[in-house]
Amino acid sequence: MEKKQAQSLASQRLRQRDIAQAANVSISTVSRVLSNVDGISQHVRERVLKAAASLGYQPTDEKLHSIHLFTDIKLADSPFYHNIMAGIEAECRRHDIALHYMVVERGPDSRAHVLEKIMQHTTDGLVFVAQDDRELLEQALTYNFRIVLVNAEHEGLPIDTVLPDNQVGPLLAMRHMIKHGHRSILHVTSLKRITLRRRYDAYRAALAEAGIVYDPRLVLALDEPFNMASAYERLKSLLAEPHSFSTHFPSFTAVFCANDLSAMGVARALQEADLRIPQDISLVGYDDLPMAEFMSPPLTTVRVDCQALGTFAIQRLIERAAHPDSIPIRVELFSRLIERQSVARRPD
């Protein structure tokens, strides 16, 4: 046993010597950086971590003690993301992991700020929620951190990813409306986010499956923020000008919204225009937020288990710590249709 321990220490010492030479620092500095000890300048820490990553260094401590969670400031008030955070917090408590929040903005300036924050703090893992900045993730990966991405995706990026199913769920929603005779279905979405673009792709796939010709005029793509207010204001302004609306939009009998918040805004705009749900216009949302069943009428929607997204994210970080050489995986959580009273057969 003592011989094996001595060999392990010698091997570790040799690896740290290689890193020290590559980074042009002392072995003690390498040891302090790899042990997440404070008091090392950001510049030196960055140099050591880059050298370690280039030599294939992997941390030997399998226990997660502290992780940092990064989320977009625009999502801070979203009930959907609150539920994801609840799952993350609960799983961290269960495993006695300290959780540190960092709310950030999007853009190149923010990217540099996030990377600076990462380098300034000791951490055993990073969780990025709804992070669409591919370059930020690529740069974070170069430092050899354990990383899990939640509710976003980047094709070809070697990173563990946990997200809801964004293909079958929309297909279920669309098939439900088509089964009720609807063939002219307005899709309210934002094409700024990758996950919402996947739901848009599924919207088109459902139309093709039913032999319905896709009409781009039936896609109401909103800018960020994509929420209740933006959906309400946009549809309200269109409905207030019947001539302009009929010129730019074909008539529709149903609306599929890419999330519940936009569905709530759409419902208000329709009702203020004296259009009844579902007698005149059927409406389907996505996410099944708690308030969806309390709408009038209760909203038919697709249920996403948000808390499970957060739970699986932490579990994957724990697995990554135990098996650092394992292949990055993609976990998609099943979504299911929740039928309530906002869909009726197409009016004649």
C-alpha cells in the first residue's frame, strides 16, 4: 500500500513538474492552482490551467465541493428557469455541494467578464443555463473545467448537455390541433434561441407530416425578451389593424406558442379583440408552468419537468467528477401533452 501511494505521489509530482515547465512557473504554484487555493493572480492561474489542459491533466478529487452556476440576467424572473434552479439547489443540498450564482448578460464584453469571474474563483464545476454563446463555452472548455450545459445545445461541442425534448413535444402539440381539424396554425416564437428553433423545426415537420403546406406568414417571430408582454404587445398591435393584419397574415384558427408565457400574452390579446378561446381560436402553449391550469380557459400545453433538468445537471457533474475521461453525453427529458380546455374543433 505504501509503495503504491509513493508511486502515485511520484507520478503526480512528475505531472506537476511538466505543467510547471510548460507554464514557466514553480511546482508549488502549479500545486496551489490545481488545488484551487486562493492568492494566485488571474494571469498566472490562467497560464497554469491552459498548460494543464494541453498536457491532458484531469483533477483527481472525485468529490464536488463547490460549483458555479451562470445564467442570463434576462431569465432571472422566468418561472421556467426558477424551477430549473430549484432542481439544481435541491440536488446540491443533497450532496452537500456549495452553489454560487452568477447572473450575466450576453455579448462579447460579458464573455470576457464571465471568463474573468471563472478564473477568480475556486470551483469544482460549472453549470451554464440557457447559454447560447458558443465561443464562451469553447473558451471555458480550454481551462479543463467540468461543465454541464442546461436547456441549450451546441452541435459538435464536447460538453455534457441536459435539455427538454424539443422535437416530440411540439409534434404532440401540433398533432393535437390538427386532429381537431386545424390546418392554419399560427406559430408564436423567438428564433433567437437554439432550443426554440428546434420547436420551430418540429412545427414545420408536423405540417409536412399532415400534408399541410408551410406558410412563413404564419410564423410570428418575436425579438428578445420572448415573454408574456412581448407576445401580447405584438399580437395586439396586429389585431388592432385588421387591414394590415389580413394583408400580412392568412386567417388562422389555432395558435401554437413556443412557451406558456407567450401563450398567456396571446390569450389576452385575442380576448381583448373579442376572439374567444377555444370557440374562435384554439391555443396551445409549452412548458406547463403552474399558472397554465389557472388560465381562463385552462391552457393545453406540453409539460417539461424543469426541476428534473436541474437535478440531472448536478448528477451529471458528479458523474463527470467520478469518471473524468467519459464521453460527454446529451440527456433529453421526455415531454408530454397536457390536454385542458383551450383547444376545440375548428370552427366552420
